[in-house]
Amino acid sequence: MKKLILVTSPPACGKTFVTKKLAKAMKNCVYLDKDSLIVLSKQIFVVANEEYNRSSDFFEEHIRNYEYDAILEIAYEALEYNDTVFINAPFTREIKDAAYMENMRQQLLKRNTQLVVVWVQANSEVCRQRMIMRNSDRDTWKLEHWDEYIQTQDFNKPEGIENLFVFENSDDVSFKQSLKDAVDYLTNM
């Protein structure tokens, strides 16, 4: 059976690093990153004459959900050509929404594909330090309003998900062990 491997977590837990390492360790897979769509999102802000702020009401209303729809459509198409597709994306709300996840699972079953979720776990201070180090404009508002921002994030692993792997990523030791365990888990499914 084919696999759509959704690597998810709150921002700066290390999704991109983890997903790339997992994808390189797997044989013959497709790697997709929702952040690749940011170039289009930035243009929407420009055209709408809105300040670039991925935490704004404008982003929530006019951009956010469409980015997720787009990356899923690309993944569904990729599954026609490859048996293993990784999506690197937060899906922070969606992963906790049972109806959304069940709909995704049903869409995948029509494509003879099982959904696998890799939840990347890291503590909030590690995430803050990673945001500072990556120095990305997508994090400017978050860092300037850290106390307000962090209250909106849920670092608890999602419940009720079949095929869930928790990838510990707060330090090098846990990362190395989780990488080994995750590759074993994904390979032997």
C-alpha cells in the first residue's frame, strides 16, 4: 500500500530538518514542503496591499487554508507516480480536527494510500531559539510577540490518530534515536 507521510508540529520544532533526513533515509520517495508556497502567499499580500504577516487575520482568511489545499492536491498527484510521499507542513489545527483527518484518510484510501503522521516534538524554548537562528521574516511577528504567540501553540501530541509516530527533537541524542526508530517504523509498515 502507498503511504502519505505527514510530518507535522508547531513551527520551529524541526519539521523541515526531520522530514529531509527521513526522506533521504527512505528509498525512492517524493518530498513536498508547504513552505515552497510562501512565494505565492507573499505576492498575495503585495497585490492586496497588506502588510506581510503570516499571523494576521488577512492571512487566516485569504491564504492559510488554500496553502494546505494546494499542498494536498500536489501530494495526491504525486501518489500517482510514487508509493511514498512526504509532506512537511504544520497542519497544527487540522491534525487535532478528527473530521478533517478522517476526510483526508478517506481521500487517501481512494488512492490505495495509508496516512502516516510523524509528530515532531520539541520544547518551546528550543523552538524559540530555532526561530532566532533561522532568522526568517515569517517569524518576525512571532518573536516580537512571543508570549502572545506561544499561548496559541499546542505542543501536545495529537490524539486519536492511527499510524502516529512521535519524533523527539529537542536535542541531538533524542533526534538520532528518533531518526533510527522512525525509519524502522516507516519501512516496516
